[in-house]
Amino acid sequence: MRFFEFFIGFRYLKAKKSQGFISFNTLLSIITVFLGVFILIVVISVMNGFQAQIKDKILDVDSHITVSDLNGETSGTGIIGYNEVVQKLKRVEDVISAQPLIQGQALFRYKTHITPVMIRGIGFTGPVPADLSKFITQGEKDFSHDGVFIGHEMALNENISIGQKIELIVPKGKLTATTGVTPGLGVFRVAGLFKTGYYDFDTKLIIMSLPQAQRLYELGDVAGAIGLKIKDVWKMEQMSSRVQSVLGFRFITMTAMDKNQNLFYALKLEKLIMTIILFLVIVSAGFTIMGTLVMVVMEKRKAIGILKSMGAKPSSIMIIFVLEGFLIGVIGAILGVLFGMAASLNLEAIIRWVEKTINDVMMIIYGTFNLGVFYKINLVPTNVYYIDTIPTLVYPEFVVLIAIFAVFLSTVAAIFPSWSASRMKPVETIRYE
């Protein structure tokens, strides 16, 4: 490419005063590319952040791999002799910890309010296991005879304080074909509060020691399952197969991804759909660029005729207008990447500022016109999005891919107008000038 082609292509981005409309369309094309890249980077970064945050919260609190007895699953007895199985699992390479546990559904009752909860019995009398104690924000960090731990959000919702008594109603005893199960009632003291940041855990999970859960469900000295923590969470499937081969087919293994596959599948599907929709914004920018360059070609008919009469080749004319589409894409993509990265990395502060501004303005309006009580707006409700922050996760390779796609599409959109310009006859273009 010769210098004059680049010079003219860059010059056509700017218009004369008499051609302000062309200048506006060029600006509109750049803005459309910018918005497409900007929105795509921000939205995908937020969705990546939400997906990673939810996954981290689940894997941080829940077991990476859960081992259960196949016979116990069908009979309702659980794992008998679980201590031997635990010792065998601890010797497996890359296993950090193995904890026997009981997990089941229950009805939580405090005063007159009843709600379904999930009970997890893990650990023994004494210190709470380290991977759980780090979430305890208030109260004791030891299991006692009657002490349990509830989520901070549950305590706020139910107006429960540390030291108060709660009741848990559970199916008691082993499942039989004749009598089924009978309900059992346990009264416990709230020994402490925990906060995981995952809304479902903080509002529905109650943690107690394994012996407490065994007494509550009247199961005897058995464990419902054994929870494993491993070194590399990205190798859960391989580790699950390794554990299965060590224990044999009497036991079955399930990863955290298997237990929450519907949630993660929904997140992936939502991310895919949003990505496709937002890529269409960049595609629409391509049509805007095409329309802009068609108008530029019409306005530059005389200039094209003069260049051809001076010896410019059709390929040079085509390069000039393709280059203009390329420059529009580059400028829009660079601006989109810069602003998109800045917004993604500071989104929490931006959302909080917008939230505060809206609430302040609405409070002034309500106060001025005496409209009554204004309830503050929460742009990210925790009961909808599971977590209490606005996480973002930027993948540099994805940002580069978005920018390349935007520039590529802008360049491709310029091919048809450029081809039309290259086919113009010099005599026809300057005959009436």
C-alpha cells in the first residue's frame, strides 16, 4: 500500500464544512462500533464474574467430591464404618481433606415462623473444621452439645440473636417399607453466625456437628456421605474417577459440578445467548459503516474520477475506501476496549454511585412533593443474584477477540462500497463537473 492511499483514506474520515452530514455518519459509525465493543466487554465480564463467583462460593463451602455408599443410598442407612473409608481416602494423592457428613432437609421453626432449610452435620465436638470456621463472623468457633450455626442473612430475616433457641423438625430414623419415617424434633442454641456471600447458603443452611446430626435423625453411628476437598478444582472429574477406582463400585462419587449442573448450565446458556445478542450490535455497526461509505463514494465521485484520470488503479481506489472502514473499526474498537476495561474494573463503584444518585434524587422528589415514604432502590438484589457484590472477571484473550472481530467486520462492510467506487469510469464521473 502506497502512502497516498493511506493519506486519502484517512482524509476521507474528515469532511468539509459543506459535507457535515457525511462527517456525522462517520462519527455515528465509530460510536456504533464503540458501543458494541464496550457493551460486549462489560456484560461478558460481569457474567464471567458472576459465574466464577457463584462457582467459588459453592466450592468453598460445599465438598468438591461427595462419596456415598450405593447400598446405603437405596436402604437409607448411609455409610457404616465410615472412619475406615475416610482414612483410605486421605491416602489418595491430591486429596486435601475427607470429612464424614450428614446432609438432609428439615423444617426450621422459630416462634411462629416455619421455613424449609438444609442441615449439614460435619466435624466432631470441638473446633469447627477450618474450611468452615473461616466463614463464622460472630459467636463461638467450637461445636457444643446443643450449638448450631446459621447464616447471617437468616438471622437478619428471622430476627434471631446468638444464644436464642430454634427448633428443627426432621424425618427421624431409617426408612422402612411398612412404617416409613416419623417426624423428629430437636431444640438447638444458636452458637454463631456465618456469612459465605452465597445467598442460598446464608439463608437456608444450618451447620452442626456430625454427632448432633446423627442424634437428630436417629441414624446411629453412620455418615450419609464423605466430602472431599482436592488441590485442583479443575480436575474434579479426573479425581472423581480416581476415587471411584480406589473405593470400588460399592461407592458412588459425585462432583460439585454434577450436583449443581442445572445452575451452571443455565449460567452458560445465559452467557451464550447474551454474547450472540451483543455481537449483533457489532454486526449492526457493519451496516452503518456500509451505508456511510456508500454516501462517501457518492460525494467523492469527482475526486475518484480525477484520481483515475491521473493514473490511479481500481485496486488503489478500492484500498482507499476499505482503509476508511478499517480505520473506523480500529478507532471504535480501541475506544470500546479502553472504556470497556475501565468500566469493568470499576463497575462496583460505578453501580454504587448510580444507586446512591438515584436514591438521593428520588428522596428529594418524594420530600418536595410529599409523595410518602420512599424505599431505597437496590440495583443488585442479593435474593435474585445469590451474591452480595458485583464481580467482574476480564479475560484478555476474549477482549482481543472482540476487538479483532469488530475491526474485521468493519473492514468487510467497506468492501462493497469500495468495489463500487473502483468500477467508476473517469469520464462518467467528471463529465458534468
